[in-house]
Amino acid sequence: LKPASSKVAARIRFACRALWVDSLQFEECLLRHCVAMAAVPTTKVLYMHPGLKLEALGDRGYGYVATTAIRRGELLLEELPIAWDSGPDPDHADLSAGIEFLLRTGAVNELPGAPPSPDAAEAPAGAQTSTRERAEAVASRCAFRHQAPCADGCYVAMLFRASSRFNHSCFPNAGAYVASPAEVTSAAGFAPAPMSTFAIEDISKGEEVCTCYLSDAEQLSSARSRQASLQEHWGFECDCMRCKGGRPLDRRLEGLDEAASASVDEFERRRLLTRASREYRSLFDAGAEDYDPPTNDFEATVVRLTSFRERNGLLDKANVVMQRVRREIIAAFLLGGVDGEVGRRCAAMAAALVLEEMFVTNELLPILSPVKASQYARFLGVLKNVPEKDAFSLRRDVKIDGCELWHRNTLWLHDPSEAKRLKVEEGPRNMPARPVPGLPPRTGPRPVPEACCAVCIGIAIGGAGANGGAAAAAGSCGPRAGVGGRSAVCSGRRQWPRDTRWRRRCAQDEMPLLVSW
């Protein structure tokens, strides 16, 4: 560079010096940012189905849509979350770690649950406060806690960046299962495992892929209860097929057993339902006038709940009232654990109640619903303490209507380690193979030195050269004597197409060697 005057040269030197100083400041700022971000835990997507695409869905925001038909049991998404100790309070979680993650990674502007951030030009002086408020709203809606606490009484909370983009449906076609951390000593030392989301129903091309935000018990509740829970925790009303009345079996959640009450008239049906509701509120509703909850006496509690089931035997086994009473009795039997004194003594009755619960779940929820995994694991844990005579009849009854088949497949799909621990005899049946994480496997010929790109099939290679016979036996062309140490023309090799620019200039346009000497 030869400027025409000294003034131009001075300006150029000043610009270069300023640019050099700015570059140093930029590198220093970037280094500080990288060091700060290295200490921030983050999520990691380990696998995503190639037929899964994030699209704008109008009023529903963004959501995943299937671009191809997806078979039931295929892995959709596998992601490693961030996890933290959210405190011992089951109703109010400490979300400070999740809020910090959202702010420092920028995920606050990606995940649903809050309005978009204000424009930078129009943002007021306290824009940082509004950003934190959005982060708090996103964390309260996208983070979820384990349903059971750790051994120290604290609950583990987790946050996913990619899995949080699934929208909700009360009858979902996708689901994920996270094992309970009850055996973990403390929530602070919990090491999260990747959460795998599977297709639990066949998904057609163009269909939205949804999961269920509700707990196991809430998934088997009435539409009113589900809508109230969704409005309270996530701030929206569900308009899925099930909430619109597209699942006829849902009438069992608030009705009588059709077979047992076939001869009962409409007036008697209403009277039975009213009486059951009144007795149920006296047991579990603290706002009822005649509220009289079960005492801490084990025998009195079991007798009272069992008498309720006998008096209201015409209620459907799927009725929400019978579900709650059944869960309370099972919890009383297994209060000291499956191998406790009461658990062993009442194993037969507990297994029969768990089996009844499995039948309800098998009929009302999707085929591979994650709810079935924990139910089948508990059934197998209780069954080992049942006397052989009773266990034989339970093993026979659980096969009715494919109940055991789908529960076993669900356990193998969502929690294979638990299935191995329980020594489940038979593996999953009619299920797609789990994909191997990482790059797709190579499907072409293996590249080896001095081998051509395609394998010679059944063609013997003659001519001079010590390796000619061995290479022919191995199915590839080895080096042979030729001009200048190069390989001679091999008629057994596959030829390049004549209209390509990669073909070699030789008589037969043979494929080149992978390694040229």
C-alpha cells in the first residue's frame, strides 16, 4: 500500500490501530463469556427422529409435527436435562436454578409459557426485570418435578429445552417416562439420565405429536378436573379429541358399571351416584360438612375403605371415586414397602387391587402409555410375595385382553433397566428396534487400501502379481504389475459411467484405487 500523501497514510494507520484494539477487546469479552458459560449446565439432545419437525400451529404456538408416518414404539426424542434440588415443599418448587439457566442461555426467548420479549428499541429502562419475570413464567410452566421425593425428602426438578416444545393432549400419541429417584440419597446429588420420548400410538403423516402434562392420577380423571388442573398450572384450556367427547370410554369415569347396573332404572342410578359422592366427600373433602377422614389406625382405615367399596359395588371400576379409594388401600398395604411386614401379609389383596388398576389403565389410556410402566413394575414386585395358589390365578387373569402384553412392552420400552432388575422373562414383542445414537451406519463397501470402490463378485483375477489370487479370493482387486508401478487394467472392476467427470482416462474407464502409490 503506497498512499499518495502522508495524511492518507496517517488515517490508515489510525484505523488499523483502532481496529486492532477493538479486536483485542472483542476477544477478551468473548473469552470471559465462554468461561462464564462453561460453568452453566445445559441440556443436550442425543437423538431426534428424522420425521419430527417443529412448525407454527397458529393459536397453539409452535409444536412438533410428523413429516412421515411413525410407528408405535419408535424413539422420537432423547434429551439430557438440567436437574436441581427444588426443595421439600410438594406444592411450591424452588425454580431459581432453572431461571438462571433460561437467562444465561437465552432459552427464555425460545420456550413457550410467556409473551415474547419487548423490542430492544422500545424496551424501558427496567427491561432486565421483565426478562426475569418471563424466565420465572417459563420455568414455572416448562420445568417439572418428580412425583416422588428423594430419600432426603426433597424433590428433583428438571428442565428440557427440546422436549418442552411438545404440546399437550389428554389422549397423547407420545410419552416419556422418568424413573422415581426414591433410592437417591439427596436431590442435590441426583445425576439425571436422558429422557426418551416414544410414540405410544401410531402417528400418521401431518399429525401433531403431543405429550400429556398431567400426572398419572390426573390422566384418569374427569374432563372437569383435567381442565381445572391445566388452567391452574399452565393457563390454557385443552380442546383435544378426548375433551371434546371423542373418547366414549370416558363416561366410565363418572358412571356405574354397565354390566352390574343393567337392570337399575335412571332414578336409582342417580341415587347411587349421589350417595357415593356424599360418602366420598366425607372421607377426602375437607370442605364437606360431615368430613370425617380415616384415622391413623391401619386396621380401621382398611376396614372403612373396604366397606365403602362393598357398599358402592355398582360403581364402575374406572370411576374416579373408586380409583381414589383403591389407591388409598394400596398405599396402606404398601406403606412399609413391598417387602415390609404388612406388604407381605397383604400381598394377595394388594396384587388384586393393582391388577384392577391395570385393567382400567389398559382400557382408557394409550396402548404404550408410560403410566403402565410403573403399574406393571409394582404388580411384579407385589406378586413375588403372593402364595403360589393365588399367584397362579393372578398370572392367568392378567393376560385377559392383552393387559400383560402391553404393560410388559411398555416397561421394556420406557424403563428396560427396571425390567431387567425385575427379571421379566419375555422381552418386548412386535416393537421397532431402538436406533443407535450418533451418525448413521455406513451402508457402502468398506474403504481399504489398494481396494477398488466396488467389490468384485465372483470374478477371478488373473495375471502377474503375487497378490492377484489372494485379492480375488477376498473379493477385491489388489495391485498387479503394471506400467510405472500402477495397477494394470482389471476387467472385474465395476466401471464408471461414461458421462461423469470422474472417470479415468483409460481403455475401460475403471474405478480408481482409493490409495494411489
